[in-house]
Amino acid sequence: MTETRHRTHARCRPSRDRRAVSPAPWWSRAVGLGPGSAAALLVLVIVAVGAPVARAQSATGDVAVVVRPDVPVDNLTFREVRELLLGDRQFWKPGLRVSLLMRAPATRERDVVLKTVYRMSETEFRRYWIEKVFRAEAQGGPKIVYSNESATELVAAIPGAVAFVDAAQVPKGLKVLRIDGRLPGEKGYPLQ
């Protein structure tokens, strides 16, 4: 009986998997990393090297206020921009509702708008919109967009939409609004 038990136990042991594992790149073996670690390290290096370059390119440009060409406004005062962002102005004209698009947190465009126009921190901004919607003063807060490209695509697709994007990334076919008579890049433009 002991012998039978021993054989059963031997049969239940997990077998070794002898499949071939792709070798890690030569540079990862030199520093003692396996295949999975090498891939993770490579991604980390690419992100770390590429992120400052992308941040530096967008850090120098102004933030443009973009709308579709059919929006009946070409120039806003800074006060009107603030009213627009605070949700106090909800229509461009009768029948054309303002749809506010904001970049995601921790983006340069959002930081500029929060600091310059809202004059709020991220926490104050969120609390402001929660309270405004709760009081039924607005149907909802700004819609979050994760890139300048998606912001401009949505502005082109949604009548009445307005977004704040890097001025260097505004595609043809959209209208850049003047603020106090100034366009991005001109002296005295407020959204820098």
C-alpha cells in the first residue's frame, strides 16, 4: 500500500514545462535582467526620454480658444471667457448651446486655464462644478478630453463646442477666437 501511494504521488507531481523561452536581449543579460524585466525597462526608458521632449515642445506655446466656424463669435473679452468657463454663459446664440471641453488633469492647457481664467486649484475646480450641477445651475460640468487632437476633433464634430488647446496644434477648419482682440502669439495674449 505504501508503494501504491508513492506511485500515485509521483504521478500527481506537476511536470516541468520544457518550452523554449526566448532569450533576453544581450544588454539585459549584461545587467542581470530577464526577458520580462528587459521589456519593462525598455518601455520605462522610452517614456522617460520621450516625456520631457514632448513637454518641452508644448510648454512654449499659447493656449488657443477654438470653436467651429459656424459659432457666431470671433472675439471675446477676458471676462466673457471667464463667464464661458464658469458656465455662466450657456448659449452662443438661441438654439446653440455651449459645450465646454477641458483637457485632463495635469496637462499644460488645463493648468493654464485653471490658473489664469478660473483662478482655482484642481480641487476647487472640481468642487465648483459639483456644486453648480447640484444646484441645477448647469446640466453638467466640462467634458474631459485626453489630447489636443481629440479636443479639436470633438470641436469640429459638436455644434457649439469650445476647447482650449495648444495653439500650435490647431488644425485647419477651426476658428481660433481672439481674447480682447488678440490671437495666440500676439503680445498681451492672456492664455500663456
